[in-house]
Amino acid sequence: MKQILMTGVGSYLPETILTNNDLSQFVDTNDSWIKQRTGIESRRKAKPEELTSDLAVRAAEKALHSAGLAANDIDCIIVATTTPDCTFPATATIVQNKLGAFNAFAFDVQAVCAGFVYALSVANGLMSSGQGKNTLVIGAETFTKLLDWSDRSTCVLFGDGAGAVVLQAEESEDGYGIIANTLHSDGRYKDILYVDGGVSSTGSIGHVRMQGRDVFKHAVEKLAAAMDEVLSIAELTADDIDWLVPHQANVRIINAMQKKLNLADEKVIKTVSTHANTSAASIPLALAAGVEAGKIKPGHLLALEAIGGGLSWGACLVRFGRPG
Ligand code: UT7
């Protein structure tokens, strides 16, 4: 049986840093509210000419390098994004062209902040059925371009960035690679987190709108249930987790998950303070930060989870790297 191994990871953050104090210059907010309620201290912002595909390519190049692969070794590219370069073609095909990965088929996945766990699950399914031996899964966002900068309840929460992983289908020791995943959606909650625009509705891009308190409650409850589910599928317990690599929306949500799983601080990757919520990019950005810091090592069991607009949510267990 082939395993779907995670053999490379990379990330990219735009250069411009916006601190909480920077935001308080033009919207009625302050550093202490943002820090206390969210854990966010700063976020990155892409330049107007910097596109989601540009961020994605930078992250993908690093992931390819860390896996020891070249662009033409890749046969599938999946980009999870809510902020595509254009309505079509898929940002993944633009990334393919910029990378020169012409042996790949490429498409986007849209599940907002849950996009990366959705894309991992889609890749796992395709690769397990023989489509794609070497797949790039990328989460990339220029989310600041979707923000209403006069709405303090949303504009302080988000940032830009990209993260990428290389997945490889290989005969391997059991228990490595993607071990279990679960996906859920509940469209009844569309109105608590959405964008008030779109091609077939307003014809304009629109801005993010959120009822934060409601989303918060759903996040804590649904992510906990999803994590129980993947642990049960894999016949593992929370004690087996080496690293929780959660979606980075709010440190209070992350802390609630950490408490539920009874994990020590040393077992949770937290990047929300300097990345803010980068939507589909947040998990691979956190993953890359964990690997670069020498925390996440081959053989470690990673628990990934995310929730976002839809509502859509999911969780995934991955044993990182290759055996040996
Ligand atoms: O990635 C997708 C998933 N998204 C999430 O997981 C986000 C989940 N939600 C959250 O993270 C939190 O609900 C927020 C951070 C968005 C908000 O925190 P909260 O503790 O739920 O605050 P709240 O919305 O209940 O607002 C409390 C107060 C309000 O004032 P009043 O009505 O009590 O007078 C807000 O107007 O804080 C006020 N407020 C602000 N004050 C200063 C809201 N935004 C700001 C702000 N600066 N930026």
C-alpha cells in the first residue's frame, strides 16, 4: 500500500509589516484590545502588484527545494485560496506557469480558512487512486485585499502569506504520511462569515463580513469534534500528538484546543502573533515555521485543524517526513 508522505515544506511572507499601532492610525482600535482578544501583534501585507500566485510560487520553490525535487517532477498542483489572482483561470495554473511545472495538472480549492485541510484531503484521495505521484499543495492568500479597512471588527484580524508542502506517493512503512482526515460543512451558517460581493451577485469583489462571537463558538466546538474524529479513525489518542499545527485565527481558539487535547505549550505551533489570520495559508505557514525552528522533525505526528466561512471545517493527522 502506498503512503502519501509529506516530504517538503516552504513558506513566504510579504515584506511589509503592519503593526496594531499602524492600524490604530486609521481605524478606531488599539494594540491592547487586539492583543488581548486575538493574540495578534502584527501582520504582513502584500503590495498592490504582488499577487497571490507570486506568494504561492515563492513558497512552492522552497518546498520543492526541501523535498529535493525540481518543478518538472511535480504532476499535480493544488492551490487553496479565497483570493485568486483573477476569477479564472485557477491560480494553480498561473503558479504552474511561473514555476515551469508543465508536467502537472493544476486546480484551486475554495474552502476559505479550511482550504488547506480540504486541499490535503483532495490530494490524498487523488494520489491514493494513482493520480499524482508528486503533488504540491499550496495555501496562498492576499487576504488584506478583501478587507474593509473601515471595519475594525474584521480589518485587524487578517494578513497575507503563503505556505506549501510536497506530498509524495511512495511504498513506505505504515503509519507515515497522511493518516486520517475529516471534512465538514454546514451552509446554514453562511451569514456569520462571508464576503458581500461576487461575480454572480454584485459583480464586484466585496469585503469580508463576520459575526466574530458566533464564529468563535462554532470554532471551539466543531474543531474539538473534528479532532476527536480523526484520532478515532487513526486509533490514536491526544497523547500521541507531537505537534498541534492549528489554523491561526485567534490565540484563544488555539488555547481552547490545546486545553481540550491536554497538550503542553511545547507541543503547539503558534504563529498568530506575527502572521494574523492568513486563511488557507495559515497552517502551511505555521508548519514551515515549526520545521525551520527545528521543532517539527521527521516521524513527528502532526494534528492539523481549521474552520472558516461556509461554515467549512476539517482536521488531518500526518506523520511528517519519511521513515528512517
Ligand atoms: O478564520 C476564520 C474563522 N474566524 C475566527 O475564528 C474568528 C472567530 N472570532 C474571534 O476571533 C473573535 O470573536 C473576535 C476577535 C473577532 C472578536 O473578539 P470578541 O471577544 O468576540 O469581541 P466582540 O466581537 O464580542 O466585541 C467586543 C467589543 C465590542 O464592543 P461593545 O459592543 O462590547 O461595546 C466591539 O465593538 O469589542 C469591540 N471591538 C473592538 N474594539 C477595539 C470589535 N473590534 C474591535 C477592535 N478594536 N478592532
